[in-house]
Amino acid sequence: MQLLPLILALLLCATASKAQYSIAYPDGRLELEGRLRLGWHHRFLFEGDEDGNKNRFYVQQARLKFSGTLYDSRMAWETQFELRGYNGLEREEDHEDDYQGFEAKDLHLSWRPSNQVTLRLGQQKIPYGRKQMVPQHAHSMVKRADIVDGFLPGRDRGLMLRARTPGRDFLLFAGLFTGNGENLKYNDPAGRYLGSLRLEWQPLGEIGKSEGDYGRSPRPLLLAGVNVARSHDSVIRGSEEREYQRGIDGRKLLYGADLSLKWRGLFLLFEADRARMSPAAGVEYLAGGIVAQASYYMEPALLPGDTGIEFVIQYDEFNPSDQTDGPLKDTQRTVTTGINLLPDGHDLKVMLDYFHRLKIRDEDPNPWKENEVRLIVQLRIK
């Protein structure tokens, strides 16, 4: 297989060096982190499909992160830059060169007046939903759920407050953003404003910032979250308008909840999200979806060396419109199964996924189907 030499080289590099790339100085600290995700996929073609990506090797993510702290960690900053557009995947005709070059991701400055309160200003993830807020490299699945990529607002520029109780049982996120958020399928460059609230409850201790129970918690760890966001959107117009970038002229109210559990290698997650779309012209309608995920991590002692193995299954469903007398229903249901090898936790992962997607339209008797195998190698150096 073409990826075998690459996998072996990455394994060697990761095990040969454990250096921390950071610089300390009297008033603070500077850190550098790099992340590389390389993959191969095979898409099972169906009759009439003209997709040219049946077999493809590609770069899923190449990112550099610079971060630091100042003044006894009361001030913190972070910048992330990603190399985009060179994977050759999922590009529409005549749009193959979109987003090429370096793209700024997170660019923000934080002030921590106390251990319980943080104020953050700049470009960042909108605090909405557990599945969106977990960093991509800490996901158990290669591909984000449809409800995240096709529904949630992604990143935006604005001000966010993060506050927690002294016992860390409750954590509150509150943000006000420009409304020009960017995501894979929702890109709203002409929006007005967006307000977001998220409340988390962790009654049994902190569950952590990653999926999976790689530490095999000896007692259950539970996280429950509720989310709400309100925005005023504008439809994308002109020659760059595309079918998958869905928007409305009017108000959008997002609301949802999520529940996560970690215990003895088991990880369970469920998230449900809905939206009430209120166009300036036309009738109000609903949209939304769910994602459910389960994984189990086996201790490294069961495999040679320190390599752990994780088994994952995920179901997600997304419907951009529940309105039957207006826009067509376009329901997507996806089942994904995966096996992850973790020689070094999240710093080095080898992920093999198979997913089956079924898209159903109201007026189309033949559902659109997609089957795909993906092999991803992720290397994280910090």
C-alpha cells in the first residue's frame, strides 16, 4: 500500500523525539505546535456517478499553532494557520482552486482576571455544542458529523466570556459575534450579529477536552450541555452562490443539548440541535439533526508496546428543512464505523473508518447513497 512507508516513517519520528517546542521568558511563555493529517480514501461508486475521487491520497489538514502567555498567565494569545485547498477532494467543477494558500483560523487574545473568569477577543469557535467545541485532532472519528459541518455556525470574530464555579461543576460561555461566521456549508459574509450561550454541567469531575476515555476513568464522568444562538442572516448572492451553502434572509434561532459520558474506556455522546428559520419573506420553518457516538478504548497492555486500540461507531442525521410545502427535505443519514490505533494518544493516531451515507429527497424515489473507506494518519508535534 502506498501509505505503508509513510505510516512507518511517522511512527519512527514520533517515537524518536518527545521535545517540547516552547520558549520561557521572565514575563511569559511561547509555544509552537504543528499538526498534520494525511489520508487515503476509496469511494464506492454507484451507477451514474461520475466522481473522479474513487481513489485518492490527500492532505486533510496541515496546521501551525502559535500560542503564549504573559504576565503570570493572566494574558494569553493564540494564532492558527492552516494550509488549505491542496487535497483535491470535494471540489466542485470550476472551483478547484478555492481557498488555496494559508488561511487564518483562531486569532484571539484572552484576559484572565481570576481563575474562574476569562474574556477572549478575536476570531474563535462560536461556543455552541460539545461536538463542535472539541478540537478536531481530539475527535475519535476522521470526519466531523453532518450536523456540525452543515448546520452549526463555526468560527466568527467577536467577544466571548467564559466563567466557571470554584468547584468547576458549572461552566458558562457567552459570546457576541459579527455574524460573519464561516463553516463548511454555512458561510454568511453579510450577516448582522450573532449571540451565543452555552452552559455545561460536570457533576462528577472534569471530563476533559477530548473524546474517548483514553485514561480509562475509574469512575463515571458526565457532561451535560445546553446551547442557544440567535443571528440575522443574509442569503449568499451572485456567481459564487452554491447549493450547499444554505442561508436565509431573516432571523435564525439555534437551540440544542448534548450529553457525554466517560467510564473505564467507554465513551458515549449524544447531541441534538434544532433551528427556527424566520425569513423576511415566506413562512417560518424548522431544521436540525442529531449525532450519537459510542467508543471503547482497550488498554495498551493488550497490544505490543504502548499502542492502544479504540473501536468507534457513530450515527448522525441532518435535515436542512422540515418544511414540506416549501423547500425540499434533504435528509442525510450517515453511519460510520472506525478503528483507531493510538501509539501516542492524540499525538500520533492511525484511523481507519468506513461510512455509509444515505440522502433522501421528498420528490426523488431513488435515495443518493455513498460508501467510503478512509485511512488517516495524524501526527501532532508540540
